[in-house]
Amino acid sequence: MARFHRLRVAEIERLTDDSVAVTLAVPPELREEYRHKPGQHLTLRRRVDGGDIRRTYSICSPAPDPAGPGPGTLRVGVRLVDGGVFSTYAFKEIAAGDELEVMTPAGRFTLDPAPGLFAAVVGGSGITPVLSIAATLLAREPGARFCLIRADRTAASTMFLEDVADLKDRYPERFQLVTVLSREEQQAGLPSGRLDRDRLTGLLPALLPVDQVRGWFLCGPYGLVEDAERALRGLGVDRSGIHQEIFHVDGGTAPAITAPAAAHSTVTARLDGRGGSWPAQQGESLLDTVLRNRPDAPYACKGGVCGTCRAFLVTGEVRMDRNFALEPEETEAGYVLACQSHPMTEKVEVDFDR
């Protein structure tokens, strides 16, 4: 069960003109709770005017060895977003010594280290979880290789430039780095421009043997991730080998929803070993119904992107407005995003513990 704890900020590091890395100290008694897989994220919470502001940030530091102790520190990257309440707070106000409310790690955009070739296509702050994935993989598995294709606007806007360069220095034979800048020419390397579907379709086979890649990791803005997936599918890559995490979705990308929700419905939920049933109010999501009665229900973005509120649909039917977090095999298995799901039947039961 996801829980919040107060962690002390050990360091704030300026990465670019609009991004910082925040290092959090984990006390010994909480290190097992903050044990994480490479690619997972943390939800940070700030209470303002009696309400919660929550934002999800990926862990960029390598995952701890399963046979060793949990992590003594956790490092996340935060990029300033125009009008972003939490990112502005993190960028301008947080200082070493402060305490933050931090949820225990979550997320399924992960890789269990194994031999073979793996690759990633990332854009902007999408480098954050992939940095943890690549660093963990290369350190733990001598028989693994990793190809990173990253897209940024300019060299000055590139997050974790030194960390990625360090991976290249440490694993020159096993780590391949390809950088594309959309608004700046490079002295060497690929021409500038956006990485769209057509460009990726021609570029990827020229960089590596696409059919030999054991897993593809796509992370960044919705448009880049969508174009990369379409390019890979067009190159014959099976959907099961493509893993996605989206950092930003424009409102216009959501599909139109026409099916009406049930006029009267009762929502039953199991959470942290305890269950309850409550009447749903007109128009609210499953998550909103549960939160009115169980404030400890897990959530972060409420936008269908982070996947923190994933729950198993036990009985009944729901309408899920948006889904940018669950893989097709998860939805086929019966999982839904509680923040985006509305009851379509008089009784709906979900399980957050599965």
C-alpha cells in the first residue's frame, strides 16, 4: 500500500535554466519502504489552503541491489512548467534541509535487468526514468547493452547531460547515445529537427538492429511517444516489447466520450485490506467517490497519465474517459484508472490491493 512519509531534502542541483534535481535523504527505518525498481516514480504532496497538490516525478538514481539495503537517497528531476504550482515551488522555494511529503515508489514503467539489447526514445524530461533504467541495467548485467535516442530543444535545455555522459564514459562498448536537437544544429551527429514518425522509421534501423531489441522504452510528451510507437509497429516490433510513459498530454488528445454514466450507482472498494461501499454522486469518478470516504486512496495526477490510482475491476462496468498509463494487457486483464472511470452499472466493485 502506498504511503506518505516526510523526507528531508539533502541537495538541490540546478540542471538547466528551467530544471533542478532534488535529492531526498531516506532514514534507515524507511529504506525498505522506498526500495524501488528502475523507472519507478515518487509522488510529492504539498498542502495548500486546506487542499492537496500532488505531482509525480520519476526517480533518476539507480535502483538498489535486491540483495542489499534499500536506498539511502532518492533523486528526482523537476522541470519548471508554465503556471505549474508545484514545479514553481520546487524550482524556486525548496532548499536543502526542508522536509517534503513523499509517497512510496510506484509505477510499472520498469525493467528487470537481463542480458541483451535494450533501447529508449525519450524527449525532454522523459530522460529521468530512463536514466535510472539504463544505469541500473548496465551496472548489474554485464551482458546487457543500451541504446538511448534522446530529443531536446537545445543543448542548454538538456537535463542530466553530465549523468548521461558519465554512462558513456563508464560503458563505452555497451552504451550508445544518439542526440537530436530540434532547435539547434550540432557540430557532429544528426541534423536538427523534430523526431516524428517518418524520421524515426528511417533512423531506427540505421542505428541498431531493431528486431534484436528485447525491450523499447518510450518516454516524454504524448506526440513523441505516439510517433515512436507507430514507427516501431511499422517496423514490425510487437506491442508487448514496447513500454510507454507519458509526461504531458494536451487536453485535445483525449478521445470523445459519448456513453452516459449510471444515474445511481454504489461503489465498493477494497483498499489496504479494508472494504467499504458508498453511493456515487452524479458525474464523479470512482476515485472521487472513494476519496470522500477513504482519503488514503492512492492518486497523483488525476489526468489518466501517472497510473497511481490503478485498480482491478471486480464487478460491474465503467466508462474510462482517458488512459495514457495502462498497457493494453493491463486493461484486458481488468485494470482501470479510478480517476478516469465512471460507473455504468448500479453496482461497481474495485480492488486497489491487487
